[in-house]
Amino acid sequence: MYAANCARCHGAQGIGGIGPSLVDVAATFPDVENQITFVSNGGGGMPRFGDILSDADIREVVTYTREAFR
């Protein structure tokens, strides 16, 4: 899910590129629900993924970023 939808901007290792680094993204979004809302609605140059991915897919990718990029 991450590779197909996020890596193009955030990099395969989450260190950034076109989009910002996701390393320690949980510090940026201490409340996981806020990160889910941001991914769903987009903002600040990030597209709105709520129109592309299901709620379950968004939750899956958010969980992945919080665990993989500590």
C-alpha cells in the first residue's frame, strides 16, 4: 500500500523527496486519528487520499508509517 501510494513522494524508506520525511511521523501526529484525517483530507501539497483509498487502506498505510519509520 505504501509503495503504491506514498513512496513516490516520501521515498521508499520514508526519508522524503518531493514530500517530507516520515521518519518519526508519530511525533508529528501524536494522535493517530489526526494523521488519518490528514492523509484522508490532504493539505500543504499532499493530495487527498480519501477520494482514492478506502478508510481501511488509509488506516493500514498510517499504521505502517508509524511502525516502519521510527
